[in-house]
Amino acid sequence: LLVEYSMLVGSSETVRMFSTIMTSHEKSDLKIRQWIAGIIDGDGSFSISKLGYVSLEVVIELRDEACLYKLKHRYGGSVKATSHAKALRFRLHHKTGIQAVINDLNGLLYNPVRIQQFQKYISAYMSGLFDSDGSINLNITSQQVFITITQKSPELLYIIASVYGGKVYSCNTTYKWTVSRKSEVLSLINDYFHWNGCVSAKNKRFGIVKEFYRLSSEGATKATIDSPS
């Protein structure tokens, strides 16, 4: 006991030993997360229901069921045979599990399609950018809603447009990314901001967009609402 105690007190070698253990654990977890990213890149997909719930599905051959049970062990979810019973499907849709997947996969996906799905439904980056540099304008004349982000340079806006749709315009000394098509506006609200809500007062304006569209279709709007927020 005395020998063991002396080995644990004041020893730089001991500090390095525990540092190595922690590093090994982190490396092991990274390898697991990289493996999961590879599985999802290859056979997985993110989707969102009509009610706005994000889900992850991975479908593989029956003989590789161990892969799906490894996912189930880490995140929860379910593993069931597909309708034709020649493959197995892992499905995850509860919030805690999805959040764990988000944390694990951040920066590890390489498949462009999967990256786009991941960014479109999950990344909260744009909601923060929108809080600082965005606006929602509603106009009765055109019966359109304009969701806009303004930047001094266009590079970031082109990336946003490639993921979320919309167009990038030059406006005097700034650039604007704008979504105005009704289908794109509703998709952005339902599929993105529903999951990545803004913290600023702008969040309240999303709530009146659908009502604005309804009133516009009925010819019930009386005035232009175009003040930025």
C-alpha cells in the first residue's frame, strides 16, 4: 500500500500516465464516432416529418446487424426488419438521441449529400447569424415574405444559399441572401427554424408568416408590413 501510495503522489510520470489514459480514451471515442460517421455516410439518411420531427435511419443487410445494434446501444432507437425482410433498419427520432448524434458527427461527415442533410436540419449556426444580421419582411403588394441575411462579403451567403436555397444579391456596399418563394420560406421555417429557434425578438415574427400567407390568399390583408426586425 505504501508503495502504491508513493507512486500516486507528486510524480510527473503518474501525471503523464493518467494523461495518456485520458488521451487513449478520447482517441477510442473518436474512432467510434468516425466509424459511425462512415456508416451514416454510406447507408444512413436524415429526414424530417410533416410534423417537424428529425429522424435518422440506417438500412443495411441482415448479416451486418451488429452495426445497427452498436448504434442502438449508443443512441437508443429501434432495429427492425424492412418490409421485404431482406434488410434491417435502425431508426432514431427521440430528441436526446438525435442530440447525441449531432454532438458525435459534427465535422466528421464527408458525403456531400449527408453533410447537406445534417446542415439543413440540425446546424444551429445560421439561427445565430440570423439573430445578428437577419430580417423578416412581409409585403402585401407582392404578397411575399422576404427572409434576409446581410453581410459585407458574399462568400458566407453563397454557402448558405447552396444549403437552404434563396439567392445572393449585391446591394450598394453589402450583399444580401434572400429567400422569397413561398415554398422555400415555409420549408426554411418548418424544417430549420422550428429546430433552431432564434433567441432575439425576430423569432416571434416567424409565428405570423403562415397567418400572413393565409390572409393574403383570402385577400384579407389591409396594409403592407415591411418593417425589418
